[in-house]
Amino acid sequence: MGAAAAGGGAATGETIVHVMALSTPSRPGWRWRIVNYAGELVEESRDVFGTIAIAVAEGTRRLEQMNTVDRSEPPRPYRSTSHLRGRWRV
């Protein structure tokens, strides 16, 4: 699978929403995906594009049309294991 992403706003303090382009062997060609800060899929293109650049440009255009605010929380990088501590004492 190929992938590329275009995001923005980190330097200006804006919320980051990513536009990604992907291609899979089962579905050749490039499609765009819009993913929020939590990594959740917001929208995916139905159209297929010939190049990665065109797919990212079209996805960015769609993101601008959506004019949404991302209020998602980023996923936690790890899960606490405190619930396991002391469980196996003899």
C-alpha cells in the first residue's frame, strides 16, 4: 500500500486534520482520505486518481469545502497496566 499525507496548522495552533492518499493492490489508482487528529476516518473519495499529487490536491479541496472543526482527542500512546499490578501475588 502506498500512502502520502498533507496536514496543516501545527505551527499556527490550528487543529490538525490530515489528507492522505492511498493505493492498494486490490484497488489500483490513488484515492484520498481525510483523517482527524484521533486517527478516525472522516471521509474517503469514491473517485480514483492517476497520481498521488492529484489525489492529495482533490482531498485538500474537499477538506476546505467541509469547513469543519476537529474536536477529537488524540489516541493515548500507551495503556496503563496498573490494573494488572498485584494481581498475581502468591
